[in-house]
Amino acid sequence: STPSLQQRVTISLKEAFNGTTRTIQSASRRVDVKIPPGVRTGTKVRVPAGGSTRPDGSPSDLYLVMDVAEDPAFERDGDNLHTSVTIDVFKAILGGEVEVKTLSGKVVLTIPAGTQAEQVFRVAGRGMSALKRPQTAGDLFVHLKVQILRQLTAKQRSLLEEAARLK
């Protein structure tokens, strides 16, 4: 039998998250191929009878081999995602809220008082959909970066100096 054909297809992380469709021109026709949520680089999606014609006249299958592009905001680790968010030193000391982008919209993360730089918060179920188990999702890990202010107002400076004396 004629071996199946393989064709590499590059998709974005967002497309891998949501699932997508690609139109493929096979030997004789155009085929819309559904790519399910949760695919990763190397995942193969079968296109029945999408390949070339075998000597007996029957079409071979085509396999699309996924290439999931790097994303500037998220790093993928299996079904988990990692991202980072920057807060100012006041929010780290006093606590507060910060908006975090996910692949399915924004979430508000509550920052407890006394949060340390590089602390990691887990947002359950906001990672990648698991392939063939769309109800199951990985987690989003948010790495906090604390930005130290370079410029202070005179008032901020005097209040911080006062706070430093009180420690």
C-alpha cells in the first residue's frame, strides 16, 4: 500500500487552545480540516482520503502534523500555561488586585499583602484544553514581577522614609 502523506501545518497557541479549521488543497479537492482544541507540536490530524491516489485508484490518507507557534505572552508546559504580570511595589506590600490575560479572556487575581517578587499564583482550569478531553483543562501559572519605582514624588519619598524609620 502507498504510505500516507504528511503535511506540516503551523497554528498559533490561541488556535491550539480553541481549535481551528484549515483548508487543505489535496490532489483533487479542497478539504476543510477541523483541528481539535489541545493539539501540540507533533500532534497528527488525519484527513481521510486527503492524500494522493494509490495505484489501485483509491486515495491515501493525509496526516497534518501540527506545529504550534511560540506565543509572546504564554509558555506551554503540557496542558499548563505560564505567564507573567508586573505589579508595583505598593501593591506587593499592601495587596490588591491585578488583571491577568488568559487565552479565554481576563481574570482578576487577588494579591495578598506582603507578596514577594517572583511569587507564583495558580489559576485552576485556565491552561490548555486537554486533547480529546475538552472539559479538562490545565492550569495557568502567573509569575509575579515587582517593579521598583525609579521616580518618587516628594510626598511618596517622605512617607517611605517615615515608614522605614518605624520598622
